[in-house]
Amino acid sequence: MKKFSILAFAAIIFAACGGNKSANNAEEADTLKSFEQEQIEASIKMHFDSIAAEFSKIDQPKFVKDTKNGITLTKEEKQVKPTYLLDAAVADEATTLAEKYRVLSALSVDKRIANLYEMPVEDYDKAITKLAADIDDPSFKEIEDKGSLFETSSALYDAMDKNGRINYFWQIASAALVEQLYVVSQNQDKFLSTFTDETAANVTFRIILILDATNRLAQYDPEIAPIASAMTPLEHLNATTVNELKVQMNEMKAEIEAARKALVK
């Protein structure tokens, strides 16, 4: 099982730029290299921590909050069930560890939407439980409700960092955001009705933060490179108001759908 190693990442950097030392100065070079490596390692770690801290501060949109704290649907609206949610059976198609993390995150979002429409969620619960068991990430012990992993809290980040899983934290974050964008794109009138200009700006800021993290991680983690590639077109969602977000999402429905297919096949 591959774990994120900042030390290994730093070593790659030094392998590329540290080959000009004289053999006569090998001991001095090693000492300097060790010091510089520690500095680079600390800098890389600090940058990822900073991204995650900003990411965790951003509140989730109301349409994925618990029903009592989020949006409400009328009796008539609940009768028109959404057909765009993922089938829970998609969990069976996830084979790699990265895919399992992403599907777990996306299904958790869709379970919230299904709850809003008073749809059966037993299959979602079973799929989420199975995926969590398959992944067997000790970080999940910090989260009481496995269906809330997509909220990407600072507690989850800290636990995944401690357990060498922070690259998968960004897999979770990417899938959750794209699934939320996809859901909104399918019913803007309802789901954007709860957005403020601040919410709209926060959603697009999440894209910037995820791209920053995934593009950096892609330098060493081949599993995250396709995620960065799939997310890149979404950087054009740069709205700072709800009206701007509506226009941009209408213009980019195809890109959002393509990103969803790339992350959750």
C-alpha cells in the first residue's frame, strides 16, 4: 500500500539537483544535504498543511448539510426523485484504493441528496460501510459517521497526515467537490437557492486549493495525476457571486460531467 512520504518527495528533488559535489567533500556535502533536505521537507509539509487549513475552514453548502440544518423540499418536490445520483452499486466497480476513496466520498454526497428527497438510503449505507472496511484507513476512527468523510474536516486531514494517507485526503476532497458541482448543475434552481455570494466564492476557492494540492502531489504520485488533469478545466469556475456561478455552471456543464466521469467511473 503506497503511503505519502514527504521525505521521499524531498529525496527526489535532491536527486535532480544535488549531483555536483566533489568526492573530496562528500562528508560535508552529506551534512549540508541533510540540512537542506530537512528544510525542503518542512517547507513542503507546511504548504500542504496551509492548503488543508484553508480548505477545512470553508463550510459545506447547505444542500449537503443535515436536513434540519440545510435546505428543505416541499412535498411536491420530494415526489420528483432525482435520476442523476450515483447507483450504490458503483462501489463494486472500484478496484484501486484511490478509486475506493473517491467513490466513498461521492456516494456520501449522494446519500445526503437522497435523504433530502426521502429516498431509500440502505444501499448507500451498505456501500459506504463496505468501502470503508475495504480501505481500512485508521484515520476513519476520527470520524464518527463514515458518511460525513466528504466534509474533509481538519480532524480527518490531521489523522490522514499522521497515518501517511494525505494524498488520499485530496482524492476524497476532489470527488466530493466534483459530485457537489454535478448535483448543483442538475438542479440549479433548487440547490443554488441556498447559496450566498460568499458560498459561491468559497466553492470556486475550493477548486483552486484542490488544484494546488493535486498538481504538487502529481509530481510523485501517479494515481493523483489524472485527478489534477480532470479538475484543471474547472479552474474556469471562478465566480465570486451567485449570478456569476449560475452563468459559469451553465457554460461548463459538459466539463463538470466529464470531471465526474473521470473521478467516479
